[in-house]
Amino acid sequence: MEIKRIIEKIKSDIPNLNGIYFVGCGASCADLYPAKYFIEHNSIKLRTSLYTANEFNYDYPKALDKDTLVITCSLGGETPETVSASKLAMEKGATVISVTNKPNSSLAKNCNYLVVHDWDGKYSLKLDKMIKVLQIAVEVLNQYEGYENYNDINSGFDKIYDLIDQSVSTVVPEAREFAEKFKDDEVIYLMSSGPTYKVAYSFSICLLMEMQWKNSGSFHDGEYFHGPFEITDENASFILLMNDGKTRAIDARALEFLNRFNAKTALIDAKDYGLSSIIPNSVVDYFNPMLISAILRIYAEELATVRNHPLTKRRYMWKLTY
Amino acid sequence: MEIKRIIEKIKSDIPNLNGIYFVGCGASCADLYPAKYFIEHNSIKLRTSLYTANEFNYDYPKALDKDTLVITCSLGGETPETVSASKLAMEKGATVISVTNKPNSSLAKNCNYLVVHDWDGKYSLKLDKMIKVLQIAVEVLNQYEGYENYNDINSGFDKIYDLIDQSVSTVVPEAREFAEKFKDDEVIYLMSSGPTYKVAYSFSICLLMEMQWKNSGSFHDGEYFHGPFEITDENASFILLMNDGKTRAIDARALEFLNRFNAKTALIDAKDYGLSSIIPNSVVDYFNPMLISAILRIYAEELATVRNHPLTKRRYMWKLTY
């Protein structure tokens, strides 16, 4: 069933929706963040939260009941904590939409509604997960409360896939330069703000720590000046993800400080790829994370190549029981 | 005015409270987290969010209006972003409670209600900020919706200060051992869960990065298995903050993995200090962050001593305009 129809059905069954919770693990938790940010900033009624699945499992909110919508997400659909969270939410009477690439997975079998996202093929399809979850949030808001920029954001959804594929096609040279420059660094920090904040987190814990066994940390660049900036000097390495939208000034302030003290900085700026000239200004914020994630993917691939450490290499994941 | 009276007055002025937002920067943002966690998990009506102040300033939620309560927090009361957030919230018609140690500060002058917290003196007073913010959240919930464990949590508030001071009095030897063992490590990671999650964050960005110029990262230990655990081996250093409460099983799972692969691990376990034998079980979760923060303070002091790098030493903060 397409997303719009799913939400129409849910609205007829749950006229008094009290909240929308997003639940996942690792990259699939971070991929839920733009949708959670969208609801948090645009809804005037709906409660919303984002949980790593096991926190939800061990300490779910008291408000979880038959009037709650829960979005669970897992690429392969077999993440045990997320499958448990889906089951728990249904036991409590909540309505669950699962978002996964695998229509026969455990997650797909334990939900009220299934949304299957793409993954293989063009780079834009790796962002289909994040985009579809945002589409769910937009439909919920528009149908329950109305959303004044509904047409604008739908035009954004129409354009973002092509923009991503065009953008990544130009980025290999600078990604290679990044990889050569940063490959031996002891620690690489990631920073961003707004809807892109968890893209910094996801690159840090998944692409660098998990897939490259490289030390990393991440934080909101509004927080940079309240602690982390004290480590800044020419020996500190940062990747700054710069939004083309409302929180750009926060990112720019961090960039200025990094440059002032000669920190080793890789800048990925959504404006360089023309985001706001293609996506309507009223909704541009919410498309930064998809565009920037796609560009970061090329950065990670080039880093893997120069370090001779494939992104698929693991020592524990998929190999052990834990 | 005492906290209970403040909330009584607010309730008479705002009978239909729609949400409670918490706004601060750095450690004062992290110190708001237990209260936000409390509302998120126990309220069935109130919307709640935690913002670093500049994100609030540049992209405040649409729901911010005359029916909203905003809690702003800054130790010295002069953090510019937080003062701006207080002003912005009041301009939008929201009611603002500011929590600060300085009753004549800019933050104290830009709010509807002022709560002054202690700081100097016994170690427990360094947690008075976090405790008072939680007390505000508890009063809001109890007066607007009722809170079944209200008496239990108030008995916890009566006992936590003494428990903190007793606990820190025994901890210097193990803190010194930690400091000797970890002082030269390239990177130290912090992990926790539940209401204590942001204590891990705060120690990482403030005590280590800001006050010791040491590389660090932090994440939820439920997320550890979805990325960061791939860096685990005998050369990786972790501080694990273990809750005595609902999410303890998540912490324990991370500890087991760290030990299995001989990671260098410092464990701070609230159970070792008898938290759940003193605080009623129904509310014990919410007192972990205060107890564990106090113990971590001793760890930081010992680290500063063995590294000959005072916690007050800065190269940018308080010295430059930025």
C-alpha cells in the first residue's frame, strides 16, 4: 500500500493519534532522525521521540497505547532489538509501520503496515529509507493537522533522487583528496546541526568506527563551543557537514573557528550541490541529510580504498553471537 | 519562590499546558536530560524536547506559544545562546523558568520564574542543578497529570545528597587507579543508557575534551553493538556508566562484550554505592545520573592531578571572542 493510503487508513482507525515514536538501531536509528525532527518542529499536537530499540524495549514510554503510531526501521529487517520493539509496540496496542528493504524479514512480519524501501543500484536508492520515513511523517502531519508546505515538500521528494545522483557523480576527486589527507589520522570528528545532526553521528559510529575501525566522535556543532572546541588545533581532524537551511549559521560559526585555528577540516556543504536552488526554500532543511549522506558515502568508499580496508570487513558483526 | 509554588502559579495561568522544552548548552544542556527523560517516559500528554540553545534560536518548534513552558539553564547565567533562547521563548509568549547559580545574571533577568541552584561546597551541591531541574519536571507532571510515585521520588530527593557525599568519600583510591591507568590513552570512550546517557556525553565533551584536551567520543551503549563495538580490543579505552534500574541489562550486555575482548574498561556502577537500597525502586532510574556524575567528578580530578593539567585550564574559552 502506498504511504498516503496507509496513513488514510490509520487516520480512520485512530482519529485521536497521541504520538509518533521512531525506533531503530545504529544507522537505521539515525536515518529516522530527519522525520522525528520534522514532526518535532512542525506539529503542534503530536508527541514524538526517537529511541534506540533496546532502550524502548527496556523502558518504553507510559503513553504507548492504542492511539500511538510507532515507526520501526531496519535495512535487513532482522535486527533483533528492532524486531522485539515492533512486537512490544503491537502488544501494547500501538499501530506499527515497519520500514525495511526485505519484505519477507522478521520485521516485515511483525507490523501492521509494511513500507519496503530500495537500497541496491544508484546512490540515491541508499537514501530511499531515510526519504520514505520522512514521507510517512509528512503524511501523518498533513492528514492530522494540515501542513502548509505539503506541495513544496512533495516537489522536493520528486527532485531529491536526481539531485543526489548528479551530485555524487562529481564528487570522487574531492573524496579521494579527503581520503589521502585523512587516512592516517588517529581520530576524526564529525559535526553538524539541524536535521543533519545524526548524519554526523551515523558516519562516526558506522562508516568510521564499524567499517574502518577508526577512532571517531560526533557532536552537534552548536555544542562545539561548549566543550569540544578546546581540542582544536592543527593536529585535530574534523568533517563538518554544512546545511543549506535555517541552522547554516551554526555550522558556519564552527567552520570559522576551525579555520581560525588551522584544524584539519573536510567541509561538505549542501549549498555546493545547489540544494536550495532546486528544493523549495520552505522545506529545504529536510533534504540536507539525504544529499550529504550520499556524498559522505563516496568519501567512505575512497577512504576504504586508500586504506585497503573494505567497508564490508568486520571482526565481530555477523561473525559472533553477542 | 519554591518550585512547588512556581508550578502552582503556572498551572493557574496556563491550564492547558501543551509542552515543556528544555534548553541549554554543553554540560548545562546535558544536565537537563534526566528531567526530559522523566517527562518523556511518564507523561501521557505533554510534548517535550531538549535543545542545544542555538538550535532552538535558529529553528524553534512551531508549537512554541503561550501554552508552552521552557526551562533554560546555565551555571553562570551568562551563556549568550541560552540567554537569547530565554528571550526568544518569552517573546513567543511562553513561560520561562531559568535555572542558574547566579541570581543577578542575564539569564536570571530574562525569565518569568527563577530557580537558583547551589554549586560550591560539598560534591552533592554540584548536582543541585540537575536535581532541581528534575524537581521542576516532577512538579509539572504531578500537578498537571498526577504522578503515582510522587512520594517515592520526593523521598529520593531527600536522600540523594547524603548518598552522593557518602559515595564520593570512598572513591578516591579507585579514581586514582583509573587516572594512572588511563592518563596516556589516545582516546577514551564513554557509554551509558537510560537517564544517564547524557552523563556519558557530558564527561566526554566537557571533562575530557574541554578540561583535559583529550580525545573522546560517547554513545548510548544500546548503540554500541550497531557500530562502535568493532573498534573493541585491548587497545581501546572505555568508561562504562552502569545504571541501577530498568536499563541495567543494556549496560551489562556492553560490559560483557568489553570484558570478552579485553578492552581497557573503567566501570562506574551505581549499584556499588547502594543506590537501589536507599532510593525507592519505582523511581531509582532517575537518580543514577546524579550519583554517577559525582563519582565521575572525582575521576576527573584525579586525572587532572596525574596529568598535571588543572580542570580550569583553557586555551580558548573565557580568553577569546568567538
